[in-house]
Amino acid sequence: MPLETKEVGVFNQHTKNYHSLKVAIIVVLSIVFVIGAYFGAKSLLTYTITYETNGGVVYDDTFTPTSFDESGGNVFGTKMEPDTYKFLQITKEPEEDVRKFQHYLVGWFKDEACTKPYEFGKPIWRSRTLYAKWERGYAIVLNYASEKEAETSGIPIGELRYYFQTYVKPNTPAQLPKIINYKDNYHRGEQLLWFEDEKCTGEPIEYKEFSIMTGDVNVWGKWFDTQEDKFSIDKDGVLSYYLGNCNRIILPKSVTKIKSIKSDEFIKGNFDDQQGHQKSQYFSTFKNVLTRLEIIYLNEEITELGACAFRDCEALETVVFKGDNITIIGEDAFRNCQNLLSIDIPTQVTTIPKSCFDGCWNLQRINLSENVVRIEDMAIRNCTSLKEIDLKNVGYIGKGTFRACDKLSEIYLRTDKVVDSNMTQISDMFSTSIKFMTDTFVIYVLNEELAEYYSTTSPWNEVVTKSDGGKEHRIRYEVIK
């Protein structure tokens, strides 16, 4: 090979290596420049996303709204603050809970007409304004059962709806809110339970999901105490004391029995209060709410109501047995429950004990099961609103059972045997009060033989003299048709 050709090849090789090195250096410098520019831009450049809520306001649990319209919708609320991002940072959906009365949030859009949805989760490279799109939604509309519910809790209806009422897309599910009141010591820890009817009858709706919302659904709320730490319960499940102050109670599942108190120990002496007024010293399980307890739900685990369990709970209107395991109701259990209107005796109970409902003036209905076979002395005395009662299979009725039941006019005895009793005369069972009985008092029996027996046998057939004028008459016995 000629010398010149070899030198040219070496020169070309060096030239090629030089160009490769040059390119590599340029590439490296370019990468360094790009990286430097990126981090420089990232450290220096910031972008904001501003939110136009179009009438929506931000829910904030530290903020108390100051004004509502008549339906409880908010007309004043906190403003949604912009989000700040660095260059090419990934955007995220706003964390704020934005709400608009009677509407649900469809999403955020890039244009005022809300035709171009904005997609979060991508890098940002410029500032922009996003617009909220709202459509008419449906809600579980929260109502108080009465003005008293709002007054005693301190949470106005507008505020209640602002914080807890949300609107969802039609044909999607909505969940009842769980609301615990921590506003003051008097109601601390109580829960607002919901009913589907305005009168709040039956059992509350517990955490019900309305699976398909095709319109607004109204519910009505009452405060109940459900907190287990408000109940003094021993290792055997016996409830000794209710420590709270709520007039509506749902007993926790750990309660299996309400303690018994002897009748002569229910009230132990008197004392003078700070104003010098003489007060009775009660040992009732519910002494904190003795004159205020209105409703109680007895759980599925309870097997026994002790003696004097609800005695003198004069405001008690409703007792709900959620289960059917109760076998024993103690003496005086509901004595002087003046506002009790109706009661269904659990089916495993066999005896209505002494003075159980004595003094329940407003009691209009007692539903006994076929398993009740005994009614002890004075068990239903002074039930002045009771008009009729079906005793079904009762085979024993004690003295004074129906004394002073002024409106009682019909009794049904469905047993095929003569009812036993410790009475020596008919007035031992039916006393002659000022308004004693009606003139058409009838006891219905199973067959003609029993009707004949009662009509001709002492003391069932004895004459009763009414004290308001001395009118005499006998109780009639007729066959059940």
C-alpha cells in the first residue's frame, strides 16, 4: 500500500473519532442543558388551577354557615381556594367537599359552557380556570320529628342539612348519615335515628341504604342514647343504672337483664333539695330520667325485666321489644307509667305479675300472647283508658286485677276451663269506683256451658252496685261468636 494511502486512512479514522466525540459532547451538553432547564423551570415556574364553583360552596367542619334559605339550603359558604402546581407536576382532583343545594357535582370543565371535561392526573404546563357543572340531584331530606328535637340538641335544621344532607345522581344509591351529637354535655354522644314516617312510629331505620333514588326521600329524626359507656352493666349483663340524660334509649346488646328492686326499697326516704323542697330518694335504674324517659328499645338479648324496672317512668310512651327472649317480667315493672299507650307482651312470658301495670292511666291496649296463663293481684288496676282486653288462655285472675278500670266494657276469656281466682266477691276484681264500668259490661267466654256456669255461680254472678247513684247490675256472660 502506498504511504500516502495509509496516512489518508489514519487521518480519516481520527477525523471520524473526533466527530463522534464532538457529537457525544453535544448530546451530553444538551441533556445537561435540558435537565438543568427542566429543574430550573420546575423550581421557578408555578401554575395555578382556579375553580369557579358556579354557586357551590365548600363544606368545612370548622365552619358554621350563617344563613340558609327556607328549605335549609346554604346561601353563604367558604370560597374554594386555587391549587398551585410546579412545572409538569401531576394534577389531582380537589380534596374540598364542594356542595350546592339540590344539586350534585357532575365534574370540572375547561370551558364556561361546561362542554369540555378536564382530565386530572396529567402534567400541568400552564395555569387555567376550571368550571363546576351541576345537575339536579336527589337527597335523603333530613327533618326533625319536632321543633323540640332541634332546640334540645342546639343544631338548627339548616345547619343539620348543610353538614349532613347530600344530593346524588338520579338512579344511584344514597346512604343515611350517622349523626352523633357532641355539642354539649347534656346530649353528648347521642345519636340521631331516622324514621320513614313523620310520627316516628315503629323501629328506626338503622343505616339503611336507599338503593335507587328517583326523587327526594324524607326522613324524620329523633335523638337516642346508644352509647354503651352510658350504661352500668355487670359481668352477668345486669343493667344497674343508666348514667345518661337522654329521654330516648336503645339498650346495648350487652344488657341481658334489668335489675330487680323490691317494691318497699324503690323509694328510700326523702331529702331536701337546694331550694328546700322535699324530694324522694329513688333507686330506679332510670332515676336520671325517671320523669322524662319517653321511648326505650329493649335489645334481642334481654331475658328478664326486674321488679320496678320502669316504675314511675311517668312520661314513658313506647316500649319496643326488639327480640322475643324475655321470659320474666317482675312485679311493679310498669307501675305508674301514666303515658304508656300500648304494649305487646313478649310471647315467652307466662305471668303478668302483681301491680305490673297499676296506674297506667292512658294504657289503651295490652296484647297478651296465648302463653300468658296467670294475671296476679292488681296487675292491671287503675288503667282508666282500657276499654277491652283479650285474655286468651289466662286461667287465673287475681284480686283487684281490673279495679278502677273505668272504661272497661269487654273481656274475652278463650280458655275451655273455668278461670280460677282468689276473689271472694266480684267487687274484689272489679271495684266500685266513682265511674265504675259501663252499663253494658260483658265477659265473652268460649261456649254455652261456661256462660251458664259464670252466670249462675258465686262470686261471678253477684250483683255489683255502682257508687254513682247506687245503680245495681250484673256482669253479662256471652259466647264468643
